[in-house]
Amino acid sequence: MKPQVRKSGLLVRHIGEESVVYDLERHEAHCLNASAAAVFTRCDGQTDSREMASQLSGALGADVDERWVGLALEGLEKARLLEPTPSADDVPTSPGRREVLRRAGIGAALLLPAVVSMVAPTPAEAATCISINQCTDSNIGQNCYVSDPATECDLNECKGTLSCGPIG
């Protein structure tokens, strides 16, 4: 299998060795640690997992094998950051994180690829933020802000008349 990063609908920002990928179609943000980002950048549709493992062994200074790359690819596929594969038969099964750790040793835990995903509000949802002055008993639970809607809206909600407090 020669994985390919999705060709459209992704906004990618590299921050040091890590990457943040925003899916414009699903309104999801995905944080890729250095290991997952290294695999992501090599998903060009030309490089298979064996070649990636060889490249990454040198780049990361650690013993990387196809199982390790398969673990990263599994995370990227779950996050829908790769083009769909033509057939499930072509996809090698990846071992679980525990199996990779057992074989690589406990010191390799920091090198395990990780993809952390979160849902971002759509523009319409983000626009529903109201000022603390608009909190009433009828809009309890709606997002609100105390002074700056750009920084505080997603952290507070109306608790009742003129009461805006932390969510939860």
C-alpha cells in the first residue's frame, strides 16, 4: 500500500516537528505528534510503508519497522486524513500500541505515533456566543463571554440571569 494524503479539504500547519491538520469538510482539528507528522509528510502516494520505515529509522534515530508505520497510518486513516484505499485487502493489519511497545522496548514509548482529534465549532455555532449582559433564564447553557468573545466564548456558558461561568 502506498498511502496518499487527502488532496483537498485539509489545512496543514507544521509547528516544529509536530503538525496540526484542520479538516475543512468535517470541522475537525487533528494534532499529530512528531512521529505521526513524519509519517504524514511521507504519504505521497509513491512511498510504501517499508520505504517509510527505512526513511524514518534514519530521521528519528530509532529502529522503525513496518508495524510502527502501520500504527501511524491507522491513526491517520481513522482521522480521515488519507485518501481512501482501493481495497481493504491491500491494507496490512497493524499491531496494537502495546504490541509495538513490547517489541520496541519501553524507551520507545515517546516515539509512538499519536493522532489526537477534536471537533471544532462551525462558524454558525461559534457565532451563537452572546455577551454576559444577554444571559437570561431563557438561554441557560448558551455560550457566553465576559469581555472578549474571541478568547472567552468557548470557555463559559450562561448560568442564569447575568451569570456567565465556566463550562461544566
